Amino acid sequence: MKRTLLAALLVGTWTLGACTPPAAQMAAPAAVCVAPLRPAVEVDLYFGRGLDKGREVSEAEWAAFLNEEVTPRFPDGLSVIDVRGQYRASDGRIERERSKLLIVVVFDAPAHRSKVQAVVDAYKARHGQESAFRVERAACAGG
């Protein structure tokens, strides 16, 4: 009985492993869409607003960043949501801060990646941030 269970677990584990796509495909797998929707990629970027000495990126600073760095790269549209988040800092502490969630839906995968990276790099340089959290997922979109 134990051997049968162990064999089933091993086969199940192997089968699941065989279904796991390579990392490159996971970033933006193609979606099967019904017209009028078409394949797209939703990019979610989380930008922490906390700065040193208890200061945070102001609404005016965020608006300037959006106008100067994001909109020129993604002029077709985007959404911004105010969120509260938390993360584990490099020293192990849990940090909580107000953040901005930038959502962009793109139809030019994978060409969008360099534009997204430029936005992240600009935010980090402008506001002294360590990183911006990024999520990408396949979507069907249109309007």
C-alpha cells in the first residue's frame, strides 16, 4: 500500500512538473480570445511612496512622474489606484506604506518590456527606491 501511494505521488509530481511552462513563457502566455477581444498582457506595477525621514512621494511628484515618464511610453491608456501595501525589506523587517498601483494593458508583447523597465528605472532613480513590484499576466482585452 505504501509503495503504491509513493509511486502515485512520484508520478503525480513528475506529471505536474512536465506541465510547468518555462519561465519565459510564464511572463506573458498567449491568451485565446473571442472577438472583439484580442490577446494582450496586463502589467501591474506597485510603486511604494515611502521615502527617507518619514517623507513620502507627494501627489504632485507622482503626477509629474506619470506625465513625464509613464504617459509618453503608454499613451493609449492606463489606470492608477491608491493602495496600502507591505513588503519584507532587505534587512528582514516588514515595511508598510502607501503605494500606487499602475495598471497598463499592452498589445505589443514582448516589445512592452523595455518601456516597462524604463518606467521602473526612472521611478527608482527619481525617488531613491530599491525596486517596484511587477506582475504580468495574459489577458483578453478590447474596447
